[in-house]
Amino acid sequence: MVCLSVVLLASGIGVFPAWGSSEEVIVAVDEAAANCKNIAQQIFEFKEPGREEFKSSQLLMEELRKLGYTVTGDLPVPADLVEGGISKTAFKAELQGKGDGPTITIMLEYDALSNGHSCGHNLISGSGMLAASALAKLMPNLPGKVMVIGTPDEERGSLGGGKVALLEGGHFEGSDIVLITHPGDEWSLDQRILAMKRAMFTFHGKAAHAAAAPEKGISAMDAVILTFNCSDMLREHVRQDVRIHGIVVKGGDKVNVVPELAQTEFAVRALDTSTMENAYERVVKCAQAGALGTGATLEFTPPRTVLKAPIEVPEFLTFVADAMKSVGVSEEEMGGKESFGSSDLGNVGNAFPTVNLSFKIAPKGTAGHSDEFREAAASEEGWKATILAGKVVALSAYELLTHPEKVASIKAKFDEVKAAEGK
């Protein structure tokens, strides 16, 4: 049986007229479009790298305060993840509605790369601000709360200074549902975010003259080579989505000296966190085997941070897909991602039901982080798609706020899927 709320959403008719309607949500997004476009363009021009997004975060906080949100910056986080224990370019904005209800969190990203906003994070802020602006107009008559979290430094998420630090700092606490967007070369809800963990293996051997007395040496570089050979053999016996890749950081100093110090860095990824962790432990054993086989000593400390994979709730994806259709995105336009990647977004999606909406701003095949994608992030066509993405987020949030039973169902399924992960 088709959910009544979905049918009414698709037809543009509000379920609870006393709380407003989905049509009012669309109108409110359109009314906010000019201002939010200006915000996104300014962030594009700021092009601030991770942990340096001072102008971008200040602009977003100022605009959210104008909308009536209570905004807090300089968020406390673990000091071993962010120097000084304060995330100076992160923020949290909250807007309480009329009475108790779900808390819907919208995430904003705004860090740039060396060639500017070639990942389009200015449009993540733009679409999120469209939704936040529209909901601000309706919240006086809606139950629940909207929370907007500014998350810096996504591009270096594995270092832990972005969403990982904010999660550990407790700044997502109270969230029932999390929504975020990301520009791309297609419309998609495919959550192909790989869990990832890094490993730095340092091998200590014994130096000796490689020609005159090689038998007196222990090659740390041989231990690195054995680690690579062992991990390459492992590839045949892991699931196809597992990624194992490594580099040689240091392999010796002089060709006629047996290397007494060698280093290699590996990263292991998979579509779910438990599978990644299992493969990771096997790669660590490969390094241990490299040390055992050569007589070298292995120095290894597990990393402080891990990028997790999100927990996928099909019911939640279908819910947002219906909102996409209601704003004119056809099923033919909705694709599935062909490539994999890792992001600290996965840690949020592993802790709370989260949907990442990918919206099309560039022709199919346009590479992310390229100059071409950067230009699309400032284009008129890119902004038109951003408006649609903002409408999808706003409509989804509105329906969730007015249907707490739907939120409860999604959360229950999330817990069920997470408990079964890796079994």
C-alpha cells in the first residue's frame, strides 16, 4: 500500500494544512533563491581550503541568524583532532518549532581545493541554505526542530578535523534524521561511500654494505616488498568492493647500503565498515609477515581516526526519491554512482539515518575536482539544479517534521540494518 504522505507530497498537496503545505515549501524556496545564490557565489569566490573557511563560515552564520536561528560557533572538539580543541570554522544553528517533534539536521560544507571549488561545496551550502531559509518561514507552525551544522574540512576528512571531530564533540546529538546534498554529474541517492582506514608501517632493519657484507644486513625494504606481495595475494580473497592500495614512503638512502629503515603507507576501503575492518586486519598481518620473513622489526600504531560507511535505509531513500520526483526529476534522470569514494560524511551516516542527495550540475562524465567541474559550480545551470536540490531537502524535512511516525520507522530500520552489518 502506497503511503498517503508520499502520494500527497507528489501531488503537491499538504497533509496537514494547519501546518502549512508542500506548496508553501516550494514557494518559500523560490523566495529565498536570490539571496542564497549570492551566498553560494560569495563562497565560490572565497575559495577557502579546509580549516581556513573563516569568511565562508561567518557569512553562513550571519545569514542563519537573520533567519531566526540560534547560532553557535567555535565548537569544542577533541584537542588531538583539532589543535586547541576548538573547531573555529564549524558552527551549529538551531530553530525550534511549535511543540515537540523530530529534529531534522541539515549539513553544510564549504571548503575548497587548491583549484577552487572544484568539488562544488559552495553549492552544498547554497542548497542547504535554501532549505534552511524555507523551513524558517514554516517552523513557527511546525513541530520539532531544524538544526543546521556547518562542517569544515571535508576534503581531508580522514585526518579527523571535520565531521569526525564534531561527532566526537557531541554536536550532532539530538539529531533524528540528517540530510545533505552534493553536486555531481547526475541525480542520485546511491550511498556508495567507502569505509576507509590508513596504516603507516615502519620497518627497522640493519644497515650493511650491500656488496661487501650483505649477509650482515637486514633489509627493511625487503619487508616492505613482502608486505606488498602478501597484500596483492590477499586481493583474490576479499569481496570485490574492497580496495587495498599502498605507496612506498621511504625505501632506503643509497643503493649500496642495505636499507635499515623503510616505510609504506596503506589504505583499505570497503562498502561497509565491518568488511573494511576485517580486510584491514589482514593487511596488518601482511606487514607482520614481512617483518617475520626478513627479520626486520615492525613499528605500527593504529590510526586515531577511521572513516566509516553509512548505514543505508531503503525506505528513507525511497522517501527522498519521491520528493525528487515531485520537483520534476524523472526516474530516467536518477542514476546509480559508478565510482566509489570515501568521506567523513560516512561517519555521520553510520551514527544517524542520513541521505546524501547528488544533483546534476555538469555533463555526465565530468570529473570531480577538475577545472571543468569548478566552472559548473558557478554556472547558471548549476544553480538551477541547486534550487531543485534545495526543494528536495526542504520538502523531505517538512514531511518528516509533520510525520514523526515516518521518522520512527526510518530510525528503527536504521538500527536493524546496523545491528546486522557484517553478519
